Amino acid sequence: MRRFEEYEPFVITVFFLSVIVIAMFSVHPVVVFLTFITGILFYIIRNGKKHIRSHLFFAMLFVILAVANPLVSHNGVTVLFVINNNPVTLEAFLYGINSAMMIVGVLYWFRSFTQIMTSDKLLYVFGIFSPKLSLILSMALRFIPMFRNQAERVKDAQKAMGLYSDDNLIDDIRSNMRVFSIVVTWALENGITTADSMSARGYGTCKRTNFSDYRFGRSDIILLITDILLFIIVIYVSASGHLDFTFYPSVSYSGRDTIGLIGSIAYGILLMLPVYIEIRGNIRWKYLMSKV
């Protein structure tokens, strides 16, 4: 039984893009709350009790965002209390909580995205649309660890030569600037060497082919079609005004009709797709392990 991260990378990318686009352009509390809850749930299912610091950071961020808005924005007609002649309104307080849930929920989904979509998967997805862009990204990602390792080697060589002898800020700045200059020169020379090597091997003389271990299966097609259909439903319902919500000057909203309810349910199903896949995969794995 496949885990969500084992699906075809293009399908995974389409899902995350669908969720993030809807979440970032909708302020309806139902949509925001679903994004927030399922984002946390999916992250916990995948990581268990790990990454406690991440949860603490997101909790602090949520509190800061929720409290900051009513203290900064004084719009709204329902005044709760006054601080230094500045009214704190119910509408600003609700908007702060809603914005905090939206931002933290999207960050949770982004965190899961970065865990699932490794560099090779991202290169594969970009390679579908633009092989040249994929090549540039692969070279850039390759140069990052090379640049760091070369900087460490140069710094060690500089220390061995006694160029870090003075223990003061000015000496550190000069030494680090010297290391940076050397490494940049090395990177430029390495880039020229790479370009000459690619030219000697005939790069660009014919159509480029790609090697990939990823293949579309039946489950990938089903997930992709389901994702696209649910995304279209939610976008249609939102664009037709059935998921409109206004905080200022007073709270007013739609979504109480049948079409708005359908849009909310469709979005909830969309968000629960990876959660269901992960739970099903975990149950299947535990069942198979119990048979060993």
C-alpha cells in the first residue's frame, strides 16, 4: 500500500499547489479552519512526536499574529475595550485569528511539501516543463554543497598559513572576505570548466532526453483526476461568491446555501486525500508487520 510520498512527483505537486492556491486566496473561516486542522494533522501523522520545536514555533507565531492585528488595526463597529484611546474591536480580533490560522496552516502544508518533495523530485517536475530549467536547478543545487565545502577547505588553509592569528573582529572580517573572494573565483572557474565540458560532450546539439524512475500508475491517475475535479469545484464555488466572507466593518458572510456547502465539502475532501492515504498506508504497514 503506497504512502503519499510514494506517488508520482507531478501528482504530488499538483495537489500541494491546489491546496495552497485555495488557502491563500480565501478568507472564509471554514476554508481557513480546514486548511489549518488538516495541515497539522497531516504533519503529525507523517512525523509522529518529532519536531516539537516546530510546533512550538508555529504556536508562538499563531499567538503573535492573532494578537497583533487587533492591536494594530482598529477597524470594526463592535468595540470590546479601549487601550490608550485605541479601540480593540471584535472584527479585528476575529480577523487576526482567521489570518493566523491561514498563515500557520499554509506553513504546515509547506513544511510537509519540503519533506516530501526532495530535490530529485523537484528536478523531475521542472524537467517535464523545461529541461533547461531543470539542468540549471540541478547545477545550482550541486554547487551549494560544493561551495560550502570549498569555503571550509580554503578557510582551513588560511588558518594553517597563520592568517587568522589576530583574535579580533576586524581580522575575522578581512579573513572571511579573503576566503569569500577566493571561493567566488573558484566557482567562476569551475563554471567555465563545466560549460566547456558540456560543450565538448555535445550538449545542445540535439534533443535532450531524461532518465527517471517515476512512472504514472493507475492510482496516480485516479488521485490526479480527483484532485483536479475537487479543485475546479472549489474554485467555481468561490468565484461565484458562495464562499465570500467580510470582516469589516461588520461580519457578513455567505456559504450557508447548498452551493457553498458543496464547495466546503469538496475542499475538505481534497485536504483529506493525503491524510487518508497516509492513515491507510500506516494501517496496512502495521498489519503486514504483525504477520512477520
